[in-house]
Amino acid sequence: MEDRQNLTIVTPSQWLADLVKQSFLKDYPVKVINNGINLDVFKPTESDFRTKHNLEDKKIILGVASVWEVRKGLDVFIELSKRLDDRYKIVLVGTNDEVDKKLPEGIISIHRTSNQKELAELYTAADVFFIPTREDNFPTVNMESLACGTPVLTFNTGGSPEMVDEATGVVLMNEDIASVEQAVISMCESGKYTKEACTERAKQYDSGLKYNEYLSLFENI
């Protein structure tokens, strides 16, 4: 019979680690090693995005997903767009023709892009990154946004809240749309969330650092 005494379970979030401890795997040690990103790519990156879309005097609320659906909170963005006045502009990345048919005219739709530099430019241009996800583990997009200097607004879903603190984002405990609207306006107007605080927070998610954490784990098993 295979010896499993040296088995260590690694999870990318504390949320998932807590679930493992409640499962049939609870007798095994659990180690949290967050996912990482390339901070040489995801960093404050200036662009002409605001000028090109005539958004110089707007507050930009950005959403990014590989697949936009209810699970990712597309309906929340649609409802939010009805509440925000023309000082604000919602930009969604990762859309397609089918999603476009569901979007109000006021939302800027950018179809899927595999260009990471372009994505870094969009994160940098935004005032708030909003992730209304209803199912998630440890969303990479949160890390990418922080690394580009943009604070994160998230629902209390999975490990997403673990990625921000009081200086870099807001966690909403429910999906009340009035609370979403209030949080967006407050984050855009308060000046509390600085690029410096966000990029400093993102340093803990450097992919090289995470690689070394895995090496250390293997060396000590």
C-alpha cells in the first residue's frame, strides 16, 4: 500500500484550506501558498485608453473575466450601470458578441485579449476594479489589478477578500446593489486608496516568491 505519510496538501487560499480541514482529507497537513503573478508585466502602465475613449474626466470601474455570466456577476454590472451617473464609466473586458447584446449602451465592451501589456494598461487606467464574483477561489485578476495600482472591490466570495486590506480595497458582505453603488462612489472619491499601497500589497504575490515557497516546502517534507 502506498505510503502517504509525507502528503501535504497545498491550497492557494485560506478559504480553501479551511474547507480541506473539514473534509475527508482533514488528517493531512495543509499549507497555503497563494498563486502568483509576473510583476514585471503587471505594474502601473500608462496608455492612451482614457483619451481614445473620451474618458479623461470620468471615473472608470473595470471588470475582467474570461467568461461573463451570472456566476461572475454580469447582472450586477448591468444593474450598477443604471444607478451611476455620467461621472462614471463601466468597462468590461473579456466580453463577446453575445454578452454585448445584454449590455446597456453606457458600458464599454472590450472583447477577449491575450495581450498582458494591454490588460495592465486597462487596470492602470481604472479607478476601481470591481469583481462581483459569486464563485471563486483566489482570483488572479485581483492580484493583477493591485499590481497595477488599482484598488479592488469584491464580494465576500471564496478567497477573494483575503487579497485586500483596508488600504487597498473593500469587501462587501452581500450583493445589495445600493451598497455596491455606495462603495464604488466612496472608493472613487475618497482618495484613500493609493497606487503605492496597492503595488506594495501586490509584492507578496510575486511569482518568483511563490516559486521559492514551493521549493522550501519540498525541501522540508
